[in-house]
Amino acid sequence: MTAEQLREEAAQLQNTIISNRRYLHTHPGTGFDIKDTVDFVKKELTDMGYEPVECGKAGLIAIAGGRKEGKVFMIRGDMDALPIKEEADVDFPSENGRMHACGHDMHTAMMLGAARLLKKHENEIQGTVKLMFQPAEEIFEGSQDMIQAGLLKNPDVDAALMIHVMAGMPFEAGTVVVSAPGVSAPAADYFEIKVQGKGCHGSMPNTGKDPLNAAAHILIALQEIHARELAMSDQAVLTFGTMNAGTAANVIPDTVVMGGSIRTFDEETRSYIKERMTEISEGIAKAFRTEAEVTFGSGCPTLVNDKDLSDCAGKYVKELLDPGKAFSVSELNAMGGGQKSSKSAGSEDFAYVSQEVPSVMLALAAGQPEKGYIYPQHHPMVKFDENALADGSAVYSYVAMRWLEEHQ
């Protein structure tokens, strides 16, 4: 199998991949509630000759190759959507109040395309390719759930790859950017702060303990962490997205509940911020005669790209794709006059895999602004360029097979 041959075979699958993507787009599910998607993927894989195995709450695993001794390379495609009502101008909109606004329908369709390519060349695979179809990426729970269910075992995974489509990239659809070694996506943590006071009539505030006043001071005080306790190099973002309390304008409520998220690029900073959030919240609440409880929910660690795998992936995609459609981050930096590209601020729960085995993340351009793809991921009007699909399937399968070939 040559790179040119695989690219041509992927192009021949374009209509099938598009059809699969559109079905998935019109049947979105969120979190682990993705039964339609799982049933569809399972049937497609079975019809190709695979024996898909359920993994965790809603994940699927399929195995290609294994007929020749060698290592195990895993490719990941996430399957879940977002709780967003679609407003995009497409002929195949979702109508169930959920939307593939992050492009995971593209990922799943590309993985199914890769599965077809791998099955066709199964006798040539120098080892094993494990296909990971993952739920609940958007809530940072699906990858960890699958790992705990044995994802990386039987056979044991030696290296792993993920691809994420990107809307609004100024590159031709199907262009690939290979992440640089090291951290490329931050850790993420969701938090909730509950402030417990004592409700009373608004005309007699002295008879109660105002949790709103305490919560307001907590919100402002927590910005002090970033302003005065972190160094310039300690990149972090602390965001409040919700504050809920009360039902009447003339009543001081019993409780206030605030929610938000933290993004950090190293585990030490991550732990420090969480510790200080708890100390500051509890201390201020006590000063205002109330109590604060800080809880941290689902999250994920940093996504770390392995140097050898990043170098290999960069070489392989340049073998596969047309000139000018494959770049490393360092090459983009050079094209930008030496200006260093910023790291992604979006977290990715493939990070859990990257903490266990050598991994790499690739970005796949899927919508140029000058061609009308102007809305960002997670926007109700975002659209993705389907011309990227065949290239994505080819990249998944080619990188896996080439890495196995060179790492026998």
C-alpha cells in the first residue's frame, strides 16, 4: 500500500463518509446518552466484518489487523454532541435540541471511513490497530470511563492518535497541523461554590445572613489568585459562568450557587488554584457569617504530545497529503514570522489517554472563513466543510499503519 493509493481509496469513499456523517449529525446524543449513534456505529462496523466490543457506559472498540506480530496503535474518534439547539443553515439539521457543534459527527464518520480502509488492507498491518469510539468527551468523562473499563488492555496499546476538526482555520479543508511535543491542551476542572446563609425579608436584613453579599465578595476575591499569586508563566483561566439565587426581589435567599471552570497547563498550578479557591471561599463566607462549600466535578488533565510520535506523525502526513496540506506547529510559527503560536485554550479528555501511553493530537482544517465557515466550534450556527472527511479517514489509517511498520 502506497500513500497515493490510500489517498485515492479514501477519496472514493467520500460519498459514503458524507452519508454517514449526515446521519450522525441528524441523530445527536449528549454525554453517555448516545444510543442512536452507538447502534449506528456498531452496525456499520459489523457490516464491514468487525466484531465491535462495548467498552464502559457507551464506548465501542474494534480491532483491525492482529494477523502479524507487532505493536498496537490506537485511533480515537469521539461521538457525543452538545445540548445546543441547531441554527446552522444546512440541509440536514438536528431537530432534537442537541447539536454536533464541535464536529464529533465528523470524527466518527472519518473513523468509520478509516475502518473501511484498514479492513481492506488488514493483511498488510504490521501489528494491530485498535479503534476507539468514545462517548462523553464534552463532559470530560468518556475517555476515563473507557480506560477504567479496559480500553488500553487486551491488547495493550503502545501509542495513540486523535484528530479534531477545526472550523474557521485559514487553510484548505483537509489540511493537517501536527501538535508540537509537550502540552497542547490545558487541564480543565468544573467547580461549584454553594454559599449557605439565612434567608429573611429584604426590609429586615439584620435578621438574616446574606449569602448573595458573601458570594459577590467571593467571586471578586478569587480573581486575586490570578492577579497576585501566579507568575507570568503560570497560564491559567478561572471563569464563573453561573450564579443562581432567590426568586423574589424583596427577599434575601437562603443559598447562592455559583458555577464555573478552570483551565491550567500544568498539574502544580491546577492543584494550587483549587486549594486556594477553597481557602478563600470558606474564609470570606465565614467573615460574612455564612458558610461556603466548594466542590470540583468532572475534569481532565493536560494533553501531552509525545515527541517521537509527534515527529513521526508529521513525517507520515507529509508523505500522504498534497504539498501545502501538512504542517507542524514549528512550521506555522516560522510562517508567522517567528511569532509563537498560542496553545489551545480548549481542553480535551483524550488527555487521559495521553497520561497513560505516548499520544499525539492532530488538527484538521474543516472550514475556511473566506468560504463562509465563520462561526466557531460550540456555536449554534457553526458548519464544517465535508471536503475534509476523506483526508481525515486517510490520515487516521495511514499514520497508524506507518507507525506500526516503523516500530516493529
